[in-house]
Amino acid sequence: MDNINVDLVIRLIKEQFPEWSDLEIRPVKVSGHDNRTFHLGDHMSVRLPSAASYVPQVEKEQKWLPLLSKKLSLPISIPLAKGKPSEEYPYPWSINKWLGGETLTPKNINDINQFARDLGAFLIELQSIDASAGH
């Protein structure tokens, strides 16, 4: 979808979550392919699927991120609200807790070996969570 922009997000927030309509909305520095992501104030993000094939992620994230966050030692983003399709935007969408930080690059990893150990430990922790009831 080419029309996913700040103006659309402003209208969706005003329509569905007016309590947050006074917060600044701006694109994130690095957005993904599956979703278009925007800052909503300083502590939230808005994620809108960019195509119909990415819509199932919204339900999965709504269900699994809160469960996973309780079982992981590192913070992950969790959903705060779920937006509904509208006349302007045809898919469900999410408002999530914003986690600050930087996109990892070789330039901002101080100790690549420690990073690899930390990442490996996190992945082992994540993979050991029972997700047999998942879809």
C-alpha cells in the first residue's frame, strides 16, 4: 500500500484512539517491509501491515508478544491496542510499547564475541518457551 503515511496514521488515531490524538506521530528512522511503523508520542509505536499477506502477523503479535514478554529476560515490545480496518485502511493494525535503542551494525557492537554469546543465550531462552499451542 502506497498510502501508508503520517496523515493516514493521524486520521486512524483520531478516529479509533482519540485519547492519544494529541501525541506526535512521525515515521521511525528504519521501517520494515512487512509493516510501516510510526512513533506515537515517546513511548508507543503504530504498526500497519503493508499488504494483505502480512495481516496474520497482527493477531499473532497480539496473542504471543504479551506471553513471550513474561518469559524472556530481555524486554520486547508488547501490544497496547489493536486498531480496526476502516474505510481508508483495510487491515487491522497495532499500537505497541516502543522500545528505544539503535539498529545493530558492525560499528556499534563493541565486543562481537560477547554479542554472539548474548544473542545465543537469548535465542536458547526464546526457543525453550513452549509454543505448542501457537498457530
